[in-house]
Amino acid sequence: MRLMTLVEAGDVPGVLRALGELCAEQRAAQLPELDARYEELGFPGWLELTVEQRVALAGARLGCQPTSEAAARHLHHGGRYVPPHDDWMVDVVELFPVAWRTELVARLDEQVRERSGSQRLHLVVDHIVRTTGCPMPESDYFLSGWLSSHHRATSEGVLERLREDPLAPKLLPLVLERSSLPFTPQLLSALCAFAAEGTVDRAALVRRTFAIVADAHPTAALPYWQAVPLTGDEHARTAPERTALAEKLLTRLLRDGAPKTVTPVMTFLRALALTPAEQAPFLRDHVALLDLSSPVAAYGQEVLRELDEAGLLEEDVLSEACERVLLRPEKKLVRAQLSWLDRVTRREPARAGRISVCAALAFGHPDVSVQERALTLVARHLKNAGDPVRARLRTAAAASLGPALAARAAQLLGAEAPGAERDTGAERVTEAEVLPHLPRLRPVPGPVGTAVEVAQELAVVLADDDVVAFERALDGLVRQARLDREALSRALEPVMRRAPGRPPRLRPERPVRRGGGRAG
């Protein structure tokens, strides 16, 4: 039976048998008719074919190529329309001898190096490599296809699949050298296991990890970083690379933003695990973070505290940090700053004076609990502060603390208690802080009895802030509107507010609302 007849019938097994029975010259003689049929169909005609007819036509055209080089060109760019699956290519190339198939792989490698091709070519090349033992092409195109066939699983799945692949020991070291190849965190994690076994170079793996995260957004970069935990020696050796990453991240963090924007940046910065010595060059950046949103300020405070504990923070910088933080409204930040000051003073009692003055900045915080916490801190370390510092603390307490804490501060610091005599330089005067007198209690009159009385009470409400009159007027309006609405309307006419020319209304034009409870 003619080959074209089998193609038209969609007889795929028949096409394969016919191709196997024909010699090279006979197959080549069939090609012009097959190509003409393909071109005649066009895309609309191709869509009208059954799947079997498409596979039969594509397989016949590939099988009739006169040489392996021609077959490579055909596979690379000889067909705009192809069947939905790729098994047909494998079935066709199996009809040819090993030497032909090996040559096809080499020619396909040449084709894709010159011009990228469809990823579907990887299937047939991978099949030929595994069945003939010929070398796998080392171009990025085929390495990428080989990787793609493995790295769509979990970390454990990728590792197991690669261990079962005899090509892995040769190809994985090449993969690490090619910067254009796609990686996933799962693949990096699997490569860590291969590095431990000596299959790939650990140093190359670490270099590749840094190259990946350097160009990625922090959210995307973090899983890659976590996939390759650094050893202690690697952590020390990669100090320049880690500090370069930190500099880029800090630049991003200084722009601030919503929590979903800054949180990945801070998480990645913490994951870099910079030492205090590595953080020191970025000291001013971390001070600037103290003025930004609460999470960012907390991170800056955290790093500065680590620098202080390492002895890398000057006293002036600590004082500046206190000035930036202690009056912020976020009590958590302020409490953390006061705790930091407490630890510094316990560690170095000689600094108690300056630390107490810094803590006194919190006397001006609007929250009384923060003021009390600051005063407790001052009291704890006052014995090491010295008399000049006491005078400054007295001034700060007098200027900022409320009456209750001011009295406690007076006992603590030796200042005059509120209400005591104070020397003004010209005369001695007595100032006492007293609360205003309570207003005299007076009974509330009973409910309004008539519509006229309601009008009188309403007139008082409109002219004065009298809570009692408001309550009685409201109660009277409700009662009289229920008892005699027409009489109430007539009585309210003189006190109603309305624009000229507008008809009378029962409710005032601009009601004046006053505070108070419900009438009894």
C-alpha cells in the first residue's frame, strides 16, 4: 500500500511498518508528496485531521528525510504544526541504525547552538542517549531540558530522581557552571546532598547560590538561600558577598513600606547573619531606620543593640538612638530601648550618669506607664549617677512628669515636692497644685407638664449648654408629642429656627445636640 494512503487513513502502525520496509532511496522519493500534502493543508486543514492522521503525517515526513542531518533540520524548524505528544518521534528514530541516531543527536546539538529550538527535541535526544550510550549534548539547551525533566518534584523527589539517573554525575557539575540554566530551591537542596557525597563541587554550589539571590527579589531569594546553609568556614569566607547583599537590602529597607514589603527584606537580612564587625560599616543606615515604620525601627534597634554588646557603638550614637526612639508612640519600641539602657548600665555601672539622662527623655512620653518605667530605671541606677546628673534629672522630671510621678521623683532626686516652697531669687512663694471645687449638687426638677413649659425649656437649650434643660426638653417633647401634638406645635412656633419664607416645622431647622443620658 502506498505510504500516502496509510497517512490519509491515519494508520500509524502501518506507516511505521512501511517506513521500515523501504530503503533510503524509496523513503526519499516519498518525501515531496508528503511535504506537498502538509503545505496544502495549512493550519485550518491540520486542525480538521484526527490525532492519528496528524501523527501519521508527521512521522512519515520525519522518516523520509534522506540523512540524519536533514532529519535534524526537519525536527528543528521543519514543521509548524506537530502532534500534541512527542512519542511519535521516538518511534520513528528507532527505525534507524545506532550510528544514524547518534549522528542525529550531534546534528541537533549543532542546530540548537546556532538557534534555540522547541523544548520537545529534548525527549528524542534523551531517548537516543539512554538507548545508544552516546554522549548527552552539553549545550545549555539540552542541559536545561534534562533539568526540567527532574526538578518539578519536592526536594526529596528531585534528589531520588537524580540519584537514579546515570547521567547525573556527568551533567550536574556542568549545570553549576552555566549561569543561564534555570534553578529551583528544591534542586539546590538536592545539590547540597550531592556536594556532601563529592559528586559536585561545594564551592561551585555556594557561588551559584550567591549569584541566584543577588539578582532576585528578597521574597523569591530567601528559599534559595535557605536551601544551601553555609558552614562556619563558608560564612567567614563569603563575608564580602554577604555584606554586598546586605548593602542592597538595606537600601531597599530605607525606602520603608508596608509590612508585606519590608518583612521579607528584614528576614533575608537576618538570614545573612552578618557579624557585628560586618554590620559596623552600616551603622548610620541602622540609625536612620529608627525613624521609619515600627517593624523597620525595631530591626534597626536590634542591630544597634548587637553592635553595642560587641563594643562597637559609641556613646553618642546610643544617645542619638534614645532621642529617636524614646518619644515614639509605640510602647513596645520604647520599652525595648529602656531595657537596652538597663543592660548597658548593669554591664558598665560607670555609664550610669549618661544612661540615666538618656532614660529621662521618656519622662516626656504621653503614656504614664512609660514614664513610670523610665523613672524606675533611673531609680535603679541613681546611686552611680553623681550629683550633676541628679540636677539634670530633677529638671527633666519637673518639666515632664505628672503630679503623681513628680512626687515620687522629688523623693528620689531630692527635689521639692509639689506644693512646697520654691526660691525664685526674689522672694519665696508657695505654689500648690489643687483640683477645682466640685459644683454644688442641686436637684433635677420633675418632668415638664405642659406644651408651654416644653417651649420654655427648649428656648433655654437653644441659648445655653444646660444639660438639665436639654434632658427636660427632650422628655417633654416626647411626652407632649404623644399627648397633644397640635398644642405642642403651636407652643413651639415662637422658638423655632427657620429660613425666611419657609413653612413652619415642628423640629427646629438646626437642632442643637447636647450630651446627657435619657430622661427619667
